[in-house]
Amino acid sequence: MKQFFLAIILCAMFSCNNNNSVTDKNDPANPAMMPLVESMQKQLQENPDSAGLRLQYAYALDSVKMYKEALVQMDTLVNDDTSNYGLSFAQGQIAEDAGDTLLALKSYAHAAHLYESPDVLLALANLYAELKDDRAILLCSRVKALGLGRDRDADCAFITGVYYARTHKGDEAVKYFDECIANNYTYMEAYIEKGLVYFDMRRYDKALNIFQFASTVNNLYADAYYYMARCYEMTNKKDSAVLRFKQSLQLDPTLDEARTHLKQLGE
């Protein structure tokens, strides 16, 4: 969940051009949010100097996947206050949602230059891990050395595990995912990543056991059922695969991958 950082700044005047307008009203990612987005747009037109309102508007746009428009708002905020840690961090979060890894790295790095909070260091580490960059391990080690407690230790272990998983060092990855789970039993992403290590090795029975166990830890976690289905699919157990894909969609209707696999299975 994103935090709303309050910045004491004066923003550039809000102009009613295409960049600042809600452009995809007919096909929003979250239709229920659109009235709020449109209301906030009107409020910002009336109060263009409200930094807090502009930031909330950017997050609202982000929530309906209007990333380009959200980043335009963040550009305005960050350019007017380059020394504001919270704004740079928020820009990085939205850029990451938008899939703009370069901008996310740049924004997080700038935020970390202003203030090396555990949040921004771990955000950077997570991106580095996905990029197979060993700076992820260094940053996790720095955060863990702060002694912030088991939840943070779990985050550090998880990200380190992701780095090793992406660099195809399965044994090391599993070790760190187990460390993550030991620190936080309900860290569901760790179960999934651990299972995927074995899935990628084509050890489908082992992977299935992990995904099944994950579903007992949290029986509302859609990804656990989705990956159980993938294991059944890979072992030619169609009926079980179909059942689990449907369960995953009941829990998370946005899982388009499950819908695609069901079609491939003739459902």
C-alpha cells in the first residue's frame, strides 16, 4: 500500500491539456474508481497549487492504471521540489507500476540520496534482484544490519532469494525463501517463489506440495491455486488443473493468465 507523503511545496499551475485529463474513461482498469478520479481532477483544476491534492490525484490515476497521466503529475511535483524524499519515492513507486524500470531506479536512487530509509533501500534492492544485479544483496545486508525486526529480516531474505532465483542458483534461493518464511510464516510471495524454483527445474511434484501448503497458510491466496493448476497442467492432470484455475479466478478475477490456460484446456 502506497503512503501519501505530504510535501510543503508550491506546484506549477495546473493546465487543462491532454496530459492532465482523464483520457481512457471508456476503458478504465478500475471503473469504480473513475468518479473519484474525475472529482479529484476537477478539484485540482480549482486548486492547482495544492501539492497534497496533486499527489493524491497521481495515486488515483495509478490505481486505474493510467500511468502516463500519473507520471505527468509526479513530474510536476518532483521538478518543483527536487529535495523532497517522499515525492521521489512516490515517483519511483508509480514508475515501477508502469513498468518503467529505468525511471523507478532513478527515482528511488534520488530518494535514497536524500534519505536512506529502509523502504527505499529495499525498493531499490527488489529492482536490482529482478535485474540480476548483485547490488540487491548489498542493500539487503545494509537493511538487515539495522536490526529492525523479523518483518524487515523477512523482506531482506525474500529479495535475496529472488536475486538467486533469477540468477538460477536454486539451492541458495530456497535457503533464503525458507529464511524469509521462518521470519514471517504468512509471507505468501516466498512460498510462490520457492515453488517456482522447483517448477522451473521441472520438479512439479515438489512444486505442487509447496503451492498446496501455501493454500493452507492462506486459503484465499489466488496465486497458490493458479500455480497448483500449472503443476497439474504440466503433469497432464487436466481435470485438477481446470478446477484450480477456476478457483484462482474466483479469488482474483483479474488473473487473465488463468483464463488463458482454461481456454487452452478447452474450457
